[in-house]
Amino acid sequence: MTSENTPITMFGADWCRDCVRTKKQLDELGVEYTYVDLVADPAAADVAREISGRTNIPVVVYPDASHHVEPSNADVEAKLRELSLI
């Protein structure tokens, strides 16, 4: 689902406050990512659930194949720094 140009994929929805917050953070940090809108593509929710084992969103998938579910801004920033993406 990700490509070399966009190594991060975020599954989210516009009605989800945590999704809006995480999307805003990635935008402000200037990190490239693929946004999968679960409202526009409800079937993608199954993909997110397969990745995380949970129904919570957002699910943020990183280039090292790790992921966060409902991460705090600090969690996302720490992971991006660990991967030298910021």
C-alpha cells in the first residue's frame, strides 16, 4: 500500500479527532505520507484492522513495518526521529 516516495501510510477518517490531530501533525512536520480516508474507502478499514488487530484509528504505518494505533503526537514524533524522517 505504500511506495518508496511515501513510506508512511495513515488510515483515518475526518470525524475522528485523533485522526485530524495526527494528520495535522504530519502536515506541519512536512512528512510525506499516504492518507487512506476510511469514509471514502470503507473497505480499507479491514486493511487497517488487519495491520493493528484493533478497530481504533488512526493507524499509522511506518517504513520499518511498525505501526501506531491512536498515537500521541509525542509517539509519532519520536518514531519519525528514530527513522530519521524529521
